[in-house]
Amino acid sequence: AKANFPGIITTHQLARSLNVILAPKGFDTEKTLLVTSFCCDEVCRDMEDELKEVYGQNFHIGGIAGFPFGGNSAFGAMAHHVPHDGSIVIVYGPHVGIDHDGVIGKVNRRGHHGSGACCNTAKAALAYIQAVNEGLEIRCPDASDPSDAQQVFVDNALMGHSDRILNASNRDLELPHAIFECIDDLMKRIMDKCCPKDVPIGTKIALLGGVQVNTPMGTPEYFLPKKFSLMNHKGEVKEDLLQSLIDEGTKDIKQVILESRIAKKTAELKRGLVDVPIIET
């Protein structure tokens, strides 16, 4: 996974690192609303669970492939759920699997023999743009039919990246990066519409976008951060925190735990000390 996605962080490390970076900037875990936009796929729940361990229950605005299909309505409703004097942490993006054999675009699922497509929606969209490129006849669902409207949207969104994907040396590796850009564009449209109209004045927003990397059961889940910004309630970027997250997230976890224990022990010992003034004679 690390060879194909340089800079990836385990989801456990990601959740810890977010708190390490955001707490000094005023993000109180008790007053921060977690917002996620991940795919409906069950393999995406592990990362949500890690984030919920830090920030509590999440407001989910995502649909298939991780697109924020909740749109302006969901975002506006979410903004009214923010605790008083609280903050918002938004984490979003597509996902891609890597199976036991190291094949990108597949994952070993519980109760299944072998591996299967991951992400199915992205794979379907890839097949769509390939068919269009080859001039094949395509069965295209009615975009007004809600039973398949999300897939139609993803297919059309990915068309803008067709040359890039179809000319890539590894289409399955390039696909999640292209999907991320489509999702990022939609998230920006939503935030441009809802900030500051719906977000309480003074609310801090941490916006983290990237790609989930799903692996077989029993192995760590990963996240590739692609953008991480601190924003005000107007949606204006105040600080780029991406490099800070990568640096913190890729630390040796054993060393982090050791340093934390040493700091805690030192603090306990200091509490038992008494300051004795030195009197010069």
C-alpha cells in the first residue's frame, strides 16, 4: 500500500494526529461536530469508527464513491447542529482497495472467496468512460430516476478526466485520484453556497480530503491525505495543515507512546516537588 500511495497514514494514526494538531487550535473534542463523506461500502466504516472514537457521533453527508450527495440541504442542516462555540471537522474522499495479492482496485471481503471490486462505483464509472471512448453503445439510466441517479452523476463527472485515466500506466491507481478531484469540486460548490450563510459566526472548520485505502481484514486501514485546511465560518482558508498532518501521522507510534508516557510520568513527579527558595547569605 505504501509503495503505491506514498504518504498514507493508518486510520488510527490519522484520528490521533487530527486531535494533536487541532486541539491547540481550539478544537475541543466535546464541542466538535464530525462530518464525513465516504462511500456507502461497508469497508469504509472502519475509518469512520476511528474518527468517532475521538470526536463522537458523525453527521454523514456522503453517497456512493464518497460524493457529498447530501448536498446543500444536508450541509446546512449539519451547520445548525454544531455545539455552541463549537467547531467542525469535515473528512471526505473516495476509496480504493488493495487485496492480499497487492492488486489495486480489489479487496478481500468478509465471507467471500477471493477478492472483488473496490470501489464498485468507481469501476462502473471507469467502464462507462472506456465505452464512450471506444464509441460503444451504452445503456445510460435516466438521470431523473432516483434509483440510479448517483451513478449517473459519477459517470458524467469522471468524463472530464477520461484522457488522464485512460492514458495512465495503471488505470486503477489513477482512478481514485481522479475521483477525489471530482468529489473535491462538489464539496467546494457546497461550501461556497453554505458558508457563511448557514455556519455560525466564529465557527472553525477543519477540512480534510483524501483517499481511503482499504485492505484485507486483519491488516491496517489507511488514508492518503491530499488537502487539509483550517478555515473560518466563511469558508476562507486560514492555514494549510497538510504537511503538519503528514509529519505527525507518519511518526513512529511506539516512540509517540513512549514520549507520552514519559511526559505523563514527569508531570506526576513534578506535582510532588516543592519549590524551595534559595537564600543567599
